[in-house]
Amino acid sequence: MHTTNILKVVLALGQLVSAQDAECPDLPETGIEIGEPVPINPGDIPPGCSDFEVLVARGTSEPNFADGGKFGVIVGDPVVSNLTEILPGSRGYPVQYPASSSIIIGGIRGRRDVVNRIVSQAEACPDQTFALVGYSQGATIMHRAARDIPEALYDRIVALAMFGDPYLRYSFGDDFPAPLREKLLQNCAEGDATCDQGSCVFWHLTYIRPVWIDRTVEFLAAAFQGNPLPPSTTIGLPGAPQATDLS
């Protein structure tokens, strides 16, 4: 994917919607083929230990930001970038899965990678704590992984943040175990066809906006610092573009 196309995504989705006569805004032309796998780069795996690690499972075919991104241009890259700026000792881990339309095979790979990463890091780094972030298909990866994470490690997972989680609308698969739901922030844009209602894809791509990213970074930082915020499931936010804005 060309750098210019990534910037088009950022600029188009980072602005308020101005087309007042459209029920569903047109998607920017990006050159992305939805369903195509994202290259997996083991070189992006951080070595050794850190105080805080955020495991990020990207959305389907979500590319990296052009300038050094590793986690996904819409959610993972801005979340990790902003968090590491304000919280020393924090870092991200890109879940090693293709995020393609092969959701069964890819889902198995992603689920296993999340579980293996937490188990191995927890053993190697006794003081490290974790957060789970998933966007779209990546949220389903986190749901699947949660059921296989040893309960003894639940206390090491201090926060979860999902974006456009299909479970909110369709309730298929497994919900998060109760001890993890108590640490969960759900971000769902109004009109997002994946987590709310309707059939408009545009709203599913608006989580790059600061109103979604900033609240998530605050949620993660507070949890890592031992001052967790209450769990929340939010559909629509003041300041975020809303489907009703176009009616």
C-alpha cells in the first residue's frame, strides 16, 4: 500500500463528516483490497521485558501507518504511539495473524499467538502487566483467546479495549470471562454496522478520531498505573461523527 493512500485514509477519516445529504458517506479510495492478508513481520516483536505491554490485534486488512507503524493505522498505531508518549515503560505487541478473510485459520493463529505471548511473557517477566486491544476481527481474536488464557494470569491483564466489536451486535462466539469484563472498555461508533446497526461501512472506520483514541489511552494508562477506570460499553460519543448527523 502506498504512503499517499494511507495518508488519504487518515485525513479522510480524521475529519468531521460534511456531506449532509448522504446517509452513508463514501469511503476514501485507498487501494486496499478488504480480505487480503496483512504481511506478518516477526521483526516487529519486542524482545525482553517491559513494565507494560499492549497486545494489539488489528482489523481485517488494516495496514500499518506509513511512518513506522506496526499495529494498524486506524486503532493500534495511534493507541500505542500515544500511550508510549505518556507512560514510560509501555510498549506494544502486534498479534501475529494475517487479519484476512480466512477468519477460521487466521483466527486460530491469532488466538494461539495471544495466549502464547501472555503465558511466555508472564513467566519470563514476573513484573510485566498486559492490556488487550482488538479492532473488528481483532476483537474476535481477543474473545477467542480470553477463554484459553489461564485464569491464574487474569490479574496480570489490567485492561481490555475493543473497537467495533462484532460481539456487541451479533453475540456469536464467547463473551469475555467475568473477571476480564470488569476491565473492559467497548468502543462502538453509532451506525457502525459491525457493532451497532445498519449496513454502512464508513462508521466502522472512524475509530482513528481522537475522541475514541484518547479515551482508550486514558483507560489503559490508568489501569497500568494501578488506578483503573470503570468498565464501559459506549455506542457513540459526543464529538465523534454520528450516523444521525447525516439524517
